[in-house]
Amino acid sequence: MNRILLALLLAAGATLAFAQGGTIALEGAPYVLEGTEVRSVRAANLQRDYQIYVSLPPSYAKSGRSYPVVFVTDAPYAFPVTRAIGYRAGGGGRHIEEFILVGLSYARGETAEYSRRRDYTPTATGDASLVSDMPGREPKFGESSGYRRFIADEVFPFVAKHYRADMGRKTFIGHSYGSLLGLDMLLNEPEMFDNYVLGSPSLWFNKRVMFEREKAYAAAHKDLKANVFFAVGSYEAVRHGPRFNKDDDMVRDLRNFTAALKSRNYPGLNVTSVVVPDEDHLTIAPIVITRGLRWALPGSERR
């Protein structure tokens, strides 16, 4: 009986609320982001399970209204960063409009590298030198089309059912391979998202296959209705120096890709592309998120 009472007291202590709405955690307990949820969604066509992370805006419980939705790839990293930026830089909706945040995590039971290589890339590479970080499993690439359908057919309906989400106002944020996935969406189902925030897209992938896909889209379409924000760090060019890229000039690739898009004169396409000084492939990511949110969801002071 004493052990049961002790367990009840510990449980109560773990959720004891401050007057301000915070909580007291047990000493040494894992840190938990308040106002967040982890949900499992089955990808029926892929026969895999994925987790999504959801963060609701501060005013959600009291407002009763619907909110725009921001979807970010690589959720274990990008979800807490995007959430913090939205809170900190958003100014309670003044600088960045409040939004529901959905983090797209990796397949359950798989490493981040294995899952994102397969799900975020448009084609198999044919590079026999690549190795898998999952023992006993060959590396896989080129299943972005199936993952794209999973997001459209299962994640979107799940979010619409469980939250007050304005599914007519969706923003996608990706970086590196995540931006490659965004380009796959843009050139196959541009209507999936209203805004695409694409940082340091891996346009080098598989002999720059996305340049060929852009040409194929242009040959078959007269319009591309989307708002796209591109960003890359100045150190992502190939130069001498410890922070510069050694092999792939991502600055040059992005300039060439955006020039190709703009040359099509699509009436429904709005493109913004920036090279951010003094940033490399890793340090650019939070800046992409910050600038992308301010671009996609301007707050009340900017509207």
C-alpha cells in the first residue's frame, strides 16, 4: 500500500502545475515540450508506420478558430527548432502568424539516415559504393513519390480530423534532402502546399536529375501555381577554406535552377531566392526556418 501511495504522489508531483501554467518535472526526468503531441500514422501503401509531432499555438485552447499549418521534415531536429522560432520570433502573432506545427519524423524502427535517404529522394542512385547504417539492410533511395502520397493521403486527413487546421493554408519547410522532397512535390503536385520553404536543396543528387524534371514539367505545363522561398548559405559554394563545400557548388546550382524557373514566366509562380552570407550547409538551417516563416506567414504588423 505504501508503494502505491508513493507512486501516486510521484505522479502528482510530476504534473504539479505552476500558477503560470508550467509544470514541475521529477529530478532527472526527460524534458517534455508542453503543448505538443506525438502521433503514429500508418502508411498503408508503404506498409510502414511513421510518427508525426504536433505543436499547437498558445492561443489554440481559447480561440476556437482554425490555424494555418506548417509541415517540417526531419522532425527530430527541425520540429523543436521551428516551434521555438515561431514562439520567440513570432511575437504572439505580431511578426509571424500563429500556426499549427506538424513535424514529419522517420519510419519507426529505422535510423534517420536510412529513412530520409529513401523517402526524400526522387530516384535510385546506382552508386554501389554507398553503405547502409542499418546492418543487414541495403541502402535505399528513390521512394519520394510513395512518401509524397503518404503525406497527401494519410497525414493531411489525420491532421484535418484531429485539429482545427486550415488545410487551405499549408506551408512546407525542408532543408537539404528535405528540400529535394519539396521539389518533388512542387514539380508533381504543386497544389499540395501553398508555400514551399526550401533551404539548400540537394540539386546535385543523381547527376542533377531535378534539372531534367524541371524541363519535363515546363514542356508539359503552362503554369506552376506556387509560392517558393529558396535560401542557401554563401559557404555552400566550392572554394578553398574549411567551411566551403568540397565537391558540390550548391550556390551555383540554386542560382541556375531558380533562373530556369523564372525563365518559364509561369503566371502563378512567385519565387524568392537568397544567398545568406557567412553560413554553411549546417548553420543555414535555422535561418531558413526563421526567414521562411516570416515570408510565408507574416504577422499582424506586416499584413
